[in-house]
Amino acid sequence: MAGRAAAVRRCHHWCASTWQRGGGATNSHDEHRESQPGKPGEKEPDIRFTLANERTFLAWNRTALALVVAGLGIVQLLPPFPRVPWGRHVLGIPLIALGAIVSVTAYLEWRRTQTAMRRSEPVPQSVLPRILVGTITGVAALSAVVLLVSAVR
């Protein structure tokens, strides 16, 4: 980890000095990327893209955490639905499961994107928006059913 931090400092120092000399920011990182030892054809990506990829990963994990907390809140804190004792669990458990799925998928996508950047390949499209849309739509439909069953009985 210390070696990585030193490399980042050298990178920032080199870029800052290039900028001050009038070299501009265009492709300044391309000239001093180091190849990964033992991985032919892979180069260290521009630190800005690496950090952007990490921020995206962390944002998806915040979403995952919010889903888990929402699911726990529904199961533990929401008053029971009249005449539908299973309603809280039907709504909360899918949110908790979705939070776990989003967290694991976010890591896999972070790694896949990082690999693509190292190989100078196009960044793969994320599956997370489709997972979220499908599951949240399902939970919304389930919520409507639970509320209707609760009101009709």
C-alpha cells in the first residue's frame, strides 16, 4: 500500500510540474504509466479514472446499505398491517436481499471496470440499474398488493 501511495504522489507531482511548465493536462498521465509486473499488455490507468471508478463503487455500496436499512426498518419498525401479519416481511426481506446483491455486484463491476481500463478496453455497461429497476418495481407492486389485501379483508 505504501508503494501505491508513493506512486500516486509521484504521479501528482509529475502532473503538477508538467502543468506549470505549460504542458497542459492532455494525456499527461499517458506518458508515465507503468506496466503491471507479470501482466503483459496492462497499464496502470490514469489515477483520476481509478478514483472515479472507486467513487462509483462506494456510491453503489451506499445504495446497498440504504436498501438493507430500509428493509430492516420495514420488518422491525413498521406497525403490522391489519389482517396481513406477513406483510412487513414480504416487503422488507426483498429489500435486504437486494442490498446484498447490489453490494456484491458493485464489487464485481468495480473489478471488471478496473481491468478494462488497464487493458485500454471499453468500459463495460453496468447491470446494476436494471437490477434496481426490476426489484424496486416488484417491491412497489408487492406493496400495493399488501395494502389492498389489508384494506379488503
